[in-house]
Amino acid sequence: MEVVAFLGSSSTAGKGQAYDLVGDLRQSIGDARFEYKNFGVGGDLAYNAMLRVPDVVRCQPQKVIVWIGANDAMALSSKQAERLFTFSRRLPRKPSFESYRENLITIVRKLRITTSSTIGLCSLVPIGEDLHSEEPLQRALNQSIKEISRIIYETAQAEGCTYIPTYETMVEQLERSPSKSLKELRLIPMYWDAFRVAVMGETADHLGEINGWKFHSDGVHLNSRGGKIVAELFQKFIESHALEALPSAVNL
């Protein structure tokens, strides 16, 4: 049985209003060939994920999917988010594209040195659903998500990892079916949405309908429609680890 480890933030953890990707894979692939270890922690940035690499190493995985950077993108797009994450996640310095790249490379090299795993680096999905918005926050998020996804692609190429083209795949979907902008990061409603799922038994899909999103539950976390798109890419990597980047990836 092969151990598959997932390192990331809330979208990896799959709790609250975030679609449970790992649970999806357990159902679609099953447990006969693979054992799944979820090292997703809500609120983590690349720096925090880097500190948790020893936890991944201890399970000695054959495959690792690294999906981290959405919170970095939010911190780079909003001063409010920057202050929150810098304080709450005890960052040694303010988030930047340079520090993200350094932390991602460190994650990959630590895994390379201490495991024999095949590593998949997953690009980010858009936050908000208007790729051509002129709204200040949505425009900043679009730029940050695209730049971090470019860094992920370049790191995968330089470090010999498999690139999982989540960004390109979701962008293609949003171009076909555009939706609304994320105009502000409202943390209290996000926590309330998480409470409604965890305690009141509501679903991420229901929240997405209420909040007016097609692929997200709250503009940040994926519902089942968006989550299944990502899960399918993860499944291809897990079962064959021969997934190739889409041609558009080189134009990030």
C-alpha cells in the first residue's frame, strides 16, 4: 500500500466550508492501494507548511501533493489580511513573492532529502470568480494568484517535481462560466459559514448557492463543483504520477 500525503492549508484540510478533497479521493479511488495522510491546516502560509514538513516525513510517503499559497496570496492582496496572517501565523517577516518562493523550494528540498516520494506541486485556484474584474481586491487577488502559480510552475520545473495545473484548469472553467467578484475579505462571515457547516449541518454547496458562487462556498473555499475538478487532477497524479502541465502553464 502506498502512502499519499497532502500538505497545505484549509482547502487541503477539507473542513468547514472547504470541500473535502481527500475524502473525495477515498471514495473515488478507495483505500485498497493507497493510504491517505492529510497534513492540511487552516490558515497556514507556505512558511507554516515548511515547518510541518517533518510531520510529513514521519509517515514516509510514496507521493506528496503540496498545495499551499492561497493565504499568501490573500496577504499579498490585502493589508488587513497581511496584518492578520503575520500576527496569527507568527511569520518572521511580511509575506512576499520572494519569501513564498524560498519557502516552497525549502519544502521540496526537505522532502527530497528525507523521503523517496514523488512530489506534485499544485498551482492555486482563483479566489473570487471574476478574472477580468476592475474591483481593487479582486484585481489584486487575480494578480497574486497568477504570480504564485507561476512560481509553483517554475519551482516544479527547476526541482524535477510534477506540476499539477489546477490554476489553468479552473481558469478555463471560469472563462466559460464567469461569475462575480470578491469585493472584500470578510472574516466574520467566513467563520460563521464554517460554524454553519460544522455545527448546523449545512453543506458547502448550500452556502455557495446562498452566497452566489458557482465554484466556491464563500469566494475562497471550493464547493463540490470546484472541488471535484481539483480532485480529478489529484487522482490522475496519484494513480499515474505522469500528469503533464497544460500548454498554457508556460504562459503564467
